[in-house]
Amino acid sequence: MNFPILSSLILLPSIGALFLFFTKSKQENNITIKYVALFTSLVNFFLSIYLWILFDQSTSEFQFIEDRIWIEGLVNYKVGVDGISILFILLTTFITPICIISVNNSIKTRLSEFLIAVLIMETFMIGVFCSLDLIVFYLFFEAGLIPMFLIIGIWGGSRRVYSAFKFFLFTLLGSVLMLVAIISIYWITGTTDFIHLYELGIDAKYQNFLWLAFFSSFAVKTPMWPVHTWLPDAHVEAPTAGSVLLAAILLKMAGYGFIRFSLGLFPIASDTFTPLIYSMSVIAIIFTSFIALMQEDMKKLIAYSSVAHMGYVTLGIFTIQQQGIEGSIIQMISHGLVSAALFLCVGVVYDRMHSRLIETYGGIVTIVPKYAVLFMLFTLAALGLPGTSGFVGEFLILMAAFKDNFLVAVIACFGVIIGAAYMLWLYKRVIFGKLVNLDLKQMIDLNKSELFILSCLAVPTLFFGFYPEPLINTIEVSISDLIKVYNVNLTSN
């Protein structure tokens, strides 16, 4: 098609942010500012739906490719999508308007600047999933740190500056080696184009170094144990919308990178380091689940649960099996929906009681029944109850893990049990029990905007739990081709 749909998806949020930037001094009406940002994000969402409708699921080839020279002989602006990347674009454009709607009660100052940061971040996140050039990917990948740093550092809690710098330094330092690796790939092959690199292949003698360099960045952003410590601090201090973006989208960029680069470009090294990934994944699943079990802060508990869930993702990816990689992608999509909803649920009670401590609550089931029902749904989805999207991804991952490494799969299964324990215990302590804190009687149930955004997240959580076929059909051919190429490159060397 002649219409540059991917460039439109990338640039439209920034155009909206630019409009807010030049009109904010004249426009003091917060409602109008929010409507402009919401309109921009909704147009982008419907444009991404149109992209999905046009997408040909029968081929693994990249589609809607746009290729323009940025720096002659060095950098090409090249974007395109396949079955893997298109789902992450849809997730990004779906979550962004939800974040904008959710700022009603949580952002009291500098609303225009906050919405500008959210929209610019959407541009960078979509750019990551569209990029077909290593340098362009790196620019988008690292640029996303800036708006998130500002979101945490300006609109965060009492320790926001510490958490923002910890987040920034962890993730930036983890990416320095990836930049060195990208430069090395250009020296070795003469190109940074994904498609050409897939065709050329990379010499086996360089793969271990390059794999580790990319791994240093992706492991921090996933985050994998033991470089996960920045995540709980960032989540606790970030405003609700910031936590939603961080959990739902930002963590998925690293999972996407593992599939696109670690498996796609370095199959020999991926095979070599699979035991390392398995070890780090099961430690993350078990260790952080026990830590989550001990938390008294709701946000911190959900943050540690995110580390455990992403442990299943990395485990599934490196089974190098159709079920495992499909399960990992579905798990990332599901986690994006469910974790976003859980952080929004925490934000609802925090806006009313100004406390995230579990001990503050208890016995509110009759006071806020709508909230209790939706919170229960997302709690059950987080622990992987059949009929929710959380079950589909975990089940496929564990099936693939049992085929590849029985011991690793058995250990990972214990994580499911511990996950059920901490999520159900959280729900019991917050919703049921005796009403000790009498101030809770003044709590108001979900308002219209809160009910709307939580319902918007509940619908796909249940729909894909019962009918994951649309997701599987989109990714199936691309993953099958990826595994075939991986096995051919592995055996030929």
C-alpha cells in the first residue's frame, strides 16, 4: 500500500504531543488537554486495528515495509511488521488511551507535560516494534528511557528521584554493550538491516560475544534475576499510569528483543547459553515469588510478581519450540493486560485512602462491590486460572518446558503454586476479613471512568482466555519460520 501506515503510527502520538506543547500555555482547561491526548491515542489505536485487518497471516515475511535513507551508507529508516511485532503494536496502542483516561485522580499538577511524556513514549515504543534496522531499533529502545525517567522523577512518590536515577542507570548501562555489539555487527557484515542479517547469518566465532552484549541490555529490561532490583522501586514511586506503561509495554520490549535478536541473529550462542537462561528464569520464578509473598505494599507485591511472570516468558522463548515461543508471546500480551489492571486497581484505592499498605484495608467487599469483583477477576488471571488469558500462556510454556527439560519444568510449576498463594492472600487481606479501619466506610465504589477502563481490560482478558485463536493465528507462521531458520543455522554450523 502507498499510505505509510507504520510511520503514521509512530509519528501521530508525537504530533499530538507537539500540539499539546504549543497550546499548553494558552490552554488552562485540563479537560480539553486530556481530550486532545485521548483523541490522538484513540486514532492511533484504530489505525493499529486497521493494520491488523490488512495484515496477511499466511506469510512470515515482513509487511508494510518503508525504507528511507537517513545517513548514506550507514543508517536506513526501515520499518515493517511481521506476526510477532504486530501484536505488541496493538498492545501499545490499546494501553496508551487507558493510561490517559486513568489520570483523572492521580495526576494533580502539570497534566499537559505528563500527557506529552506519555504520547512521546508511545512513539518510541511503537518504533521499537516496527524497526527493521539495528541502529534505528537502538535509538527507539533507548529513547524510551527519557520520558519514563521524567514520569517517575517528576510525578512519582517521595523517593522518586532515587528511583528514577536507579531505573535510568540500570537500563542505560545495560545497553552500552548492545551499542558496541551493533557497531561490531556493522564492521563484520557491513549492514545493520535485520532482513539482510537474517539472510547473511553471523559467523559462529562472533556469536557468543554479540549474544552476551545484547543479553546485558535485555536481561536488565526484562528484568531477569539478579538485575531486577530497579523494578520494585520504579513501580512503587511511579504514578499509576507510569506503572501501567512500565509493566504493560516497557518490559515487553526486552522479551521481543530476545525473540528477534537472540534467536534470530545468534542461534548458535542461544543454544550454548540456554542452560544459563533456564537457571536465571527458574530462580526468578521461585525467588521473586517468595519475596512477593512477604510484601506489605500492594504495588511492590505486584512488581515482584511481574519479575516472576517474565521468568516464564524467558523460559518459554528458549525452549525453541512452537508452543514455548507462542506461549511466551501470549504470556506477554496477557501480562500487559493483567498487570496494567492490577496497578490500576491499586491506584483506585490509593486515590481514596492514600495508602498502598495491605494492612490499611480489609473487609471492603460490601463497601465497594464492583471494585471487589473486577479485582478478583484480575487476581485470578494473574495466577493463571483457566478461562483467563494468563492460563493460556503459562500452559503452553510449561508444556514446551516439559518436552525440553523435565526438571526445569517441575521447578517452574512450583512457581504457579506460590503465585496462587501470594495473589489469593493479597485479595483475602484487602477485600475480605473484618472491617478494622473505620475510615474505609467512606470509600466510594468505582466511578464511570474507572469502571470503563477496568472493563476494557477485563474483556480481552476473558476473551483470549476462552478463545486465543486470533493471537495464535497471527504469530503461528512467523514463529514456525523463525524456528526453521534457527534449526538450519544451528545444524549448518
